[in-house]
Amino acid sequence: MSSWQDSYKLLADQLTDRGVNVEQVKALLKAQRIETPSWGYGDSGTRFKVFAQAGAARTPFEKIADAAQVHRFTGVCPSVALHIPWDLVDDWGELQGYAESLGMTLGAINPNLFQDDAYKLGSLANPDHGVRLKAIAHVLECIAIAETVGSDIISLWLADGTNYPGTDNIRSRKAHLEQSLREIYQSLPARQRLLIEYKFYEPAFYLTDIPDWGTAYALSLKLGQRAQVLVDLGHHPQGTNVEQIVGFLLAENKLGGFHFNNRKYGDDDLTTGSINPYELFLIYNELVDATRDPSLRQDVAYMIDQSHNVKPKIEAMIQSVMQIQEAYAKALLVSRDELTGYQVEGAIVEGEECLRSAYQTDVRPLLAQVRAEMGLDPNPLAAFRAGGYQKEIAAGRGRSDGGSGYQGA
């Protein structure tokens, strides 16, 4: 018996003694799903430089092939989000067929409303009606693509805003944005959802049209049930209590999805869990706790949104997936009845220690067992490195001279 198997047996016994249904936890971990982004596999960089990597994906087909490697070794990432026009192809049936041949599906469709000269003063909130129509038409194109490939999510992030006072009328921009979104929402097929992302700054440094979760929430309320809020972990001011936002949106049935990453200062797009894994655990604590409330309609789309420019692309994605798996596993180990009791009693220290006990549990042997039962290698990162795929694509693709379209946002 290997060392991780010994560790798992010991952990399973300990968890059983704590009243944890280990088999149920394993079943939930096997059912976990995390989408990865096409743009996370291509060359990327900062505003100043795109750092090319040998073997970085150059086409939508290569991005899907790389994403399939992440799914192959983790078992929980069977879909790839696309960004349009970065991933535009002539034949969507061909791309979808290629994805299916690798055991993958095409996921959320992300419109690009920030890389056209016309969008200098905004897209859906632009003061020019013609520019707004252009932006709306692009989103409608993405809705049609989503319908073609079977995707049910349009993930919308705007760079709209102004850099200086006096550039535009704030109330007029709000009205323009609301009207544009209404036209888009009315065109959504019944099976699709519109997830509205927010970001408090960048690239607009004076005024951002959707700067926070409250604005995104208010917009979603005006639109309807199939409009929800998308939370990007990098899109908050320092010290923001993201788990409180998650709890509020869950209670309102308005949490549509996540873009997982991590940051130290701004929207750094670092690998998930690399800076603040405790925050990630506390977020999952809210998500797991909400599953006990039958009145809540949980339909949360979990996606990684990172465009790391230093780490090898596929390895960094596997790292992020493993961190998310660990956070979820630890949240599943929280003694919910015990925690509720402490909260009712006002036992502050005991409540915190209840959470910390789960967080400090080494769940790696548990996840290794889950992977083994799924027919996977217990250590996805080591298995990928040993497989030789990175050397193969580095030799076959070489080094590109450009990026995936993403250079940090």
C-alpha cells in the first residue's frame, strides 16, 4: 500500500469518527465540475509585453487540446469557455466535433467588447448610438454561437467607463447600458443565461459603468430571472469580503457563476489559491452551506479565469483546479450542525475553530483516493509532467510571435 493510501485510510477513519459520511463526500467531489478558459492556454502578458512560451496554443483547436489534458488528469474539467472573436472559426460543427472527440464540450461564450477602436468611449454604454448598436450586434452574434454549440451561458464583462471627469454624463451612461442590456436579454433563447460581471476599475480609472456586485445585481433584477451576477475573485478592492457577497447573492438566487483566480494587489490573474487559499475555502463554505436550503436554486457556473504569463500554461491550470478541489473538499468536512449550534449560542471562538478544523485538514489523501477511484493518477500535476505532452507541443508548435488576444485586464 502506498503512502497516500495509508494516509487516506487514517484520514477516513478520523473523518468517520467526526461523523463525516466519507462516501458521500467522495461522491460530491467526483461530481465537481470546473470550466477552463481557452485564453488561459495561449500566450499572454502585461500591458507592456507578451511573453511567448514554446508550445502555447495558437488556435481554438490547440486550446481545446490543451484543455483536454487538464480534464484528462483531473477528471473534473470537461468544458472549455470561448472568447469571441479570439476563438472565431468558420465551422462551429467542426470545432464542436473536435471537442467531443477529446471528451470535451464547449462552454460559456464570452463576447469581446473592449478591443475595437469604436469602443474607446465604451460599448454598451457608449454615448454614440451607432457604437452601442455595434456592441449589441456582437453580443447577439455570441448568443447565436452559443445556441449553435449548445452553450447555455453568455458571460458578459465590459471595460466601459471613463478616465476623466466630464467625459460623459453618468446618468446617461446608466440609461444607455440598461437599454442595451434589455435588447440583449430579450434576444436570449429560453435555455441561456446572461451572467453580468463587474470590476471596480481598469481600464477605466475614473468611472467604471459596472464597478461592483451591487450594480451588477441591480441590473440583473431589472432584466429578469435568467440574468445573474458573475463574481470574479480578482475584481474587488483590497479587503473586500467576497464570501459575504457570495452569501447575499445565493440568498437572492442571483449568483450565476465564478471566475476563479487570485490576486495580491489588483486583478493580477494569478493561479487560484496561490495567494489566499483561506478566502477560497470560506467562499466554498458559503456555497456548501447553501445546499442545505431547499428554497435556493443553485445553478452556479464554476470557471477559472486566469491568464498567467510566467508559469507554464497547462501546469498552472492543473494547479488551480487542484486548489479548487481542496477548498471544496475542506468545505464539505465542516460539521454543519455543530457550526449552527455554535452560531445560535453565540459561541464565537468555537464557531471559528469549527471552520479552522476543517480548513486545516490535509485533504490531499482524500482527493488522491477520489482520483484513483475515477481511474486517474492520484497526483495530476506529476502525471501530466511525466506524460510528455508539454515536450510534444513545444516541439510541434514551436514559439508563437503573438498572444491569444489577452494581455492582462
